[in-house]
Amino acid sequence: MAAEPRRTESARPSESARLSESGFPIEPLYGPEALAGWDPDTRLGRPGEYPYTRGVYPTMYTGRPWTMRQYAGFGTAAESNARYRQLIAGGGTGLSVAFDLPTQMGYDSDAPLAAGEVGKVGVAVDSVEDMAVLLDGIPLGEVSTSMTINAPAALLLLLYQLVGEAQGVASSALTGTVQNDVLKEYIARGTYIFPPQPSLRLVADVFRYCRAEIPRWNTISISGYHMAEAGADPAQEIAFTLANGIAYVRTALAAGMAVDDFAPRLSFFFVARTTLLEEVAKFRAARRIWAGVMRDEFGAKDPRSRMLRFHTQTAGVQLTAQQPEVNLVRVSVQALAAVLGGTQSLHTNSFDEAIALPTEKAARLALRTQQVLAHETDVTATVDPFAGSYAVESLTDRVEAAALALMARIEERGGAVAAIEQGFQKGEIERTAYRLQQETDSGERTVVGVNRFRLDEEEPYHPLRVDPAIERRQAERLARLRADRSSTAVTRALDALRRTAEGQENVLYPMKEALAARATVGEVCDALRGVWGTYAPVERF
């Protein structure tokens, strides 16, 4: 489909039209004229068939529901392990691990830069011993695990593999996803370590390693979620995410891999907002765009290479600290959007996450939201119930056109990496975030409990608090680890890792040897920092 301008003045909306999150009009009524000349055979197809608009599997949820993941992790590995066991006992079918900021940045818990952050926004994992505690009693051959980790993704994947081996689980039986999407870190989050080129090399090394050693593992979760949290609208979210996906595919091809050898293990990660109709349209448009790119640009023959499989998380950025129970309603609508949009797995945020880490009760309610959708509604009775809807098909086309226009602008700048270095995506997101904030401040955009329907006095809430002594205890664990291990073996393994990083061989093999020798996450990352350097963004004024 030819890209069309995404500015609303060119769309000639009716006077009563509302603007979508992506900036185009949503009309109060859609009829057959909205789809004049629209061919369902080419625009829709059948579920499980190209262009996958209706979903990547023929039966979708009619046979079984999506994977119900709950993103969790805080404090020590032992505390997070207890939460994971509770979620599995409560009916969760997959884990989703949150790591603290020092782990995300490749620092040990006793590093000076880690001070005050240990265990705060996720679990602290410094070594294979921490990973063993984190996964204690969890059958890794049966549970699918998603790990939200990017710059040091290879390390955490190898630690997971080492614990699986200790449990007696064959690496070929391990299933899950490692986020491993560093490009969006340069755009929206900032938890990068190395410059873009060695970071992309590390991504390609993970692709090759998993194909040989952990074949059922999804090697990357190309993420729009964090860009949406930073302010990206739906069209920007999928445009920038798919552009990053194209960059990863090009990197793997340049490393000598064949597209059908790695593309079936690519996955994506999107947000689900409360704007249900546009979100459903967004997911459908993303599938259609990706199928076309993989077929037409990269020549993928394997149908699985053309499928955009994705995980969804409800929109944390839309949760409010005011009247937090209202977030239960928001999350329910967001989760419904993800399900109607055809997600493969889903995390529902807890209602108290705008205040602090979720309490046990709040996490259980979030999981129950998914279970009600799966077992008490009829949304799992039929595949893609919005197919053929005048409104949703029209919105799907509009989101697709807007995303394609943005992707073309990225290509004009030399692709995703070059556009990142020019600050293009970051600038576009910042402008959108500023506009949305202005609309909220002015009251043009209603946020229940914030700028309308407020209470004179908020009810008291008692959030979960992280014990500040965690940092000291983690430092003590690290001291014992370093005293008990063979320093000679660690030094030898880190030296081998540096030599490999200086060449072109896959760094994951010596990296695994270093981690098995009980080198820490920080020590391994420091070894690579010494070879590859660190990334410092250029300030643009």
C-alpha cells in the first residue's frame, strides 16, 4: 500500500471527527464507502496465512488462550523466586523477569554506580549463583520465560542456560525470549553499554548461538513498548519498531546468516493502550507490514519468517497514582485490545504500579484480569472478530499508511542506526509526548481522576517497599563469591573473552565459560567495555 501523509489536514475529516492517537481522524460513522475498492483477499487473507492481518495462527485462541505472563522481579533473587512461584501456582503460564538497573547496565551490585538502585525496579542478578536462586524450584523444561534485558542480554541468557544444565534440562528444551533489543535503548530508554556497531554484533552472535545451542529460544523481542512509554503514538511505535527489526535482519544477513535460519525466532513487544479500536488496528497493520517486508525485501520463504509474533504489556504510562483502583478498569480495556489484536502473550499491569512495586494482591488481580478474558468472555470463541469492520479495517489502513510513511523517512536517512545517530526517532517521540502533555494539561484530553472526576481527598494506600538492606546483602554475597571461586580460572576466561571480542568469532562461547567459572555480570561487561568502549550520545542543540 502506498504511504500517505499522516497530518490530519490532508485527510479532510468531517467536523465531528475525533483525532486518533496517531493524529488522523476517527469518524463518528463508517460505512461501505470507507472501504471502497478494498480487497479482502489481499488485505486480509485467512488467519495463519499471508499477509497475517487476521493473526499468525489459523485457530488463534479457539484452541488455547495466549500465554499469560506476569512481569515481576524485585529485591533479591530469593524474594523474586517466591513471587514467581505464587504466580505459577495462581495459574500463570509463563514468567517475565524484570532486572534492576545495575544489572541492566552491566554493573555488579557493589559497584559505586549501583548505589541506591540495587533491587529497586527489578531483581539483582550478579552471577550464576543469583540466577540459580531466582529459578530455584521452577521447572525450566516446562515454563517459558521472558527476560527483559538488552545490552547484557547475552549474559543473562547464558546464565539461564547454565541453571537449566544444572537442573538437568537439555538446552534444546528451553523456551522463552530475551529482549536483546539495544536499538530502542538509544531511542527511548538509555540502558545501553556499548556503541551501536558492537552492540549489533552481539545481537547477531546471540542469533547464531541460539540456532546452534538453544533452538527453541526467541532470540530478540524487538520492542515498541518503551518508545510508547516515552510518548510515541501507535503509528510511531510500529514504524520505529519495525525499522529496528529491519536493521537487525540486515545485520544478521551481513554476518553471513540466511534469513530463514534466524527470522522464525524473531519476536516483537508492543504496548496496549486504552484506545481500543486504534490499538487493534495497530496490531493488524504491524503484522501486514512485517509480512510484506520479509517477503519482498528479504526474500523469506519460510512462512514463519513472515509472521510477526508479539508479546503485549498493558500501558504503564497510562496508569495513575490518583484513584489507583481505576487502573483495574484501564488495564482490562488495554488487555482486551491486545487480545482482539491477536497477541501471543500478555502481561497485565497491576493497579498500584504508578505508586510502587506491585503488592502480592495487586499482582494476583492483574493475572485474574487475563483469566476472566480467557475463560468468562467469548473473545476466544472466534478468530479476529473485527475482520471486515468498516471502522477497524479503515483504521488499520490508516495506521499502516502512517507507519509506512515514517519508515520511508527513516530509510531516507540511511536506515534505523543512522536515523538514531541523527536523533530522528527521539525527536519525533519527544514532539508527540509534548503535544499529549499539553492536551492533558489543557483538559482537551481527559484522564479520569487527574484532570476530571477528581476526589477532594485520596484514600490512603500502603505500597510494597524494598528493604534498603538488600544492597548490603548483595555486596556480601559478591564478596563470598569472589573469595570462594578460582581467581585464576576467572582471569583466564575473561582474557579469552577479550581476545574473541577483538576478533570476529562468536563471543557467547567464551562468555559462557567465564560465567560458568563464576565471573560476575559486571566483570564480563567490563571486559567487553575494555575492547568495545561505551556509548556516549552526541548532544544536539
